[in-house]
Amino acid sequence: MTEDMQVMKFDDLVQATNSFHESNLLGRGGFGQVFKGTLEDGQEIAVKRLSRLSGQGIEEFMNEVVVISKLQHRNVVKLLGCCVDGEENMQIYEYMSNKTLDAYLFGM
């Protein structure tokens, strides 16, 4: 992992997302769900909580974290950190409010 990558505690993410409450659900897909959260310091985040049924093992998860953490582009949301706790694997991204990726890419 990179030196600016945070390893976050599961309990902190539970608190930030109000126990992964449905009202904080931003989206879902084949690999899991994404929740909006707010850290104790007020920073808004998006938490990608991988499904246990995704078939992705810890080695694949960590490889993905390393690759994504190295991507830096103005049109790519920054990966802030990750959480590995038992069977829970999560990626934590900066939260981008009120716009879709298309809006950022095409200036809508």
C-alpha cells in the first residue's frame, strides 16, 4: 500500500455510516454496496462494502487496493483507505456530492 493510505477500523466505519443504514446507501452492484458516511472529523466518505458472495479473496482485494491507490487523475475519485476485518473488506473513497461521473467528465 501507499504511505498516504489509511487502514480504517470497522467500528469507525459502522459509526460513520450509521451501521450501514439503508438511508446512506448510494448504490449497489455485483461486488457489493456503497454507503455515504461521515468520519468523526467531519470528512464525508463513500464506503464500498464488498459482498461476501463476490468471490473476491483477500489477495485479490489487496491487489485492487494497491492498484487503485496509485491512480491519480482529476476524473478519478481518490481512494482514501481500506478496512479488512474478518470477512469484511471495504474500500474508502472521497465522497463526491450531487454529481455523477458523467457530470465531472463532460462538465454538465
